[in-house]
Amino acid sequence: MRSTRCALGAVMLAGALAMSACGGSSASSDSGDVDTNVDGKGRTLTLWHYEDESSAMGVAWAAAIEEFEKETGAKVEFEAKSFEQIRTTASQVLNSDKAPDLMEYNKGNATAGLLASQGLLTNLDGAVEAYQWDDKLAPSLQTTATYDDKGVMGSGGYFGIPNYGEYVEFYYNEDLFEKNGVKVPTTFAELEEAMAAFEAKGITPLAESAAEYPLGQLWYQLAMTKADRDWVTAYQTYTEKVDFSGPEISYATQTIKDWVDKGYISKSATGLKAEDAGVDFINGEAPMFFSGSWWYGRIVEGAKFDWSTGLFPGATMSPGSSGNLWVVPTKAEEKDLAYKFIDITMSPKIQNLMGNHGGVPVAADAEAITDEKSKELIANFNTLTEQDGLGFYPDWPTPTFYDELNAGLQEVVNGTKTPEAVDEELGGLYQDGVDSVTGGS
């Protein structure tokens, strides 16, 4: 969903990143003119994505499959995959004859950028021009769709197309807050007061997991409360060296330890996955859950209590970006069908459906969004973009940093390493990863 104010924030963000990205993609587009009038009779599009069927994207894309089959005459062979399945096997699968025609994939240097640099993704410049998708994508959303020949986002060719935005926010169980006489926080001080009040009543305030996200997102959010835009740009696009003993990261890691020591985060989080933490909140067992807007639809569907959302109290930046990308593997057999399906997901009908099911569409009609919870979700996202507050995600800079960050934070939660030791180790791993991407330049 776009507005003049949203687009302004997006331009500022894109400008900061575009100035830092280097070079242009050496890959050529999937050649020639793209036919937008696709005849799919007798043909099959193989499609993979990892959205839950009750999520906004799951609902919208199921409708897109019906629309696609009706419009083109083609059939869709859909396979639901988990995030981890795709993340850990993408390079091998896409380099084989088992590659799908179209796949959802995570954006960023370490994921889509890496695959693009390895020649595993189709350059979509021709399709972007034919379908005019760039007219529907705000500049900051285009940032995560373009990659240079080293896989660094912000310049080069299009290697993926997003059709929604996303960000990380707090989900609050209003019933638990009211029952325990705790105020929903609007400042950082009030957040810590609320957590202390719940802990005093024997309630662990935060639903968390460290085996996967969202603990790493909380860590990055805490760092950004001490950071400015230049720090975020340096962290994501290597414009300056990032000091992991500096005030941003040292504060984040130490605060995670402090919150574990105070009982705000359970030590059992080390063995929990994102699904565990999210379900803990949905089942009404935790007052707060700090994670992505992609959980919104499931919470709408599953929560049997009053709840609300809000940006991290007192912060001006939060993890967030375009949503995940539609990517077309280089070895895809039905590329024109894949492009047509992408275009259908960008249509007003599908975009409006997504928006009314708790998604953050990129090209919806604002007046068509009637659901009050969805309006709240989109309003929070617009607040972020208005203040140039999309900070991307902590694991994007290098291909291995997602696992490395999770492992480091597990050490903090377990108490097996000090925050200082973890920061030093993470700093070395981060720099090694950056050097592998840039060649040390």
C-alpha cells in the first residue's frame, strides 16, 4: 500500500543504499521480448512457497492460483515448503533439474543476492519492463529486488519481485495486560516496567525462540535503538567497518543477557523455534511477542483474546523491508508462465484481498481495505516508512550470518559465553562473510 508520505520515506532509504551499492549486474536478462498474453493450455507451472495457508499471503496466493488457471488455461502444481527447507537447500535444488518454475525466496545479500551471484536466478529486467512492475514498487522495495554481480542489493538487475511489505512489531495480549493490571507500553521505560510486572507475577513476558528467529530480530532492534541510518547502511552494504564492540551491538547483546537474567526471556528459548514462540503467543500463554507482520494472519485466525500491535516503543527504526521475493530459477522450464503468475499477484484484486487479510500490499487500493486490524497493521508500516525506519534484517549481510547469529545468541541465553565474547566472535564471522562477498575490497 503506497501513499505520498510512504513513498517519500522509501525514496530516502533507497537513496542511502543506492549510493553505497557498487557496480552493475553482469548477468543478462532472460532475453528478448516478454509475451504478456500467455497461452497456458496443456502446460503446468510448478510453484513453491512457504506461507501458511491462513496467512495474508497464503490466502492471496491461493486466490491468485485460481485466477491464473482461469486466465491462462495452465495448471499449477503447488508444493508447500517450510522456510528452513528452502533456505538450506536452495542452491542445490536450483542447480538441478528439480528446480521449480517459480519460488518464494528471502531477500537480501545473503539469500537472493547470493543465488543471483551464483547464476541460479533469472534476471527479470525484461519482465519488469513488459509488465511495468517498477511502477507499482516504491523505491525502497525495489532496493531488495535488485542485485549487482557480487550479490549486493540496491543496484544491478532485477532478480526478484516483491508484492508485499513486512516489518517487525510487538503483538500484545490485551486480556493478559488487563487481567494483571499492566499498562501496554508506549516508551522503552514502560516496556521494561511491563516486563518486570509480569515476571513478578510468575509470567514470562516475551514469547521467544533462539534456535531460529525472532531473538535475532530483537537483538537487531535493540542495536538500532542506539544507531542511526548511517550505521544501518554500513551494516547492510559495507560502506564502513562495523564495530561489534561499539555502543550499538554491545548494548543489544548485553540487554538480551540482562532480560534473560531478569526472567523476561526464558532460558528454554535456546531450544525453541519461531513456530514454538508464535504458537505460545497465539495460545494465550505469553503477554508479548516481537516478530514479523507475517504472523498477523495467523494471530487473527487463532487468537481467542483481545490483542493489539505496536512498533517497538521509543524506536524510530525497526527490522523491515519489502516482503520475500518471487524468483524465477535459471533452470525454470516455464518462465513466461512464472512472469504471468507474478503479475496476477500484483493485480488490484489480489492486492486488496491480501490487505484485508492482514498483509501489507504494495499496490492495493487504500479505499478497498476495510478490515480494522489490517488498517492498524498498514498504519504501523506507514509510520515506519514516513520516518525512513525500515532497517532490513540482521542476517542479510552474509550468507552464513543467520545461523551464526542464532548460535551466538544461544550462548548468551545459556550463559555459556559472555556478551563481550559473543560480540567478538560475531564480529569476526560477520567480517569474514563480508570479505567473502566483496573479495576483501
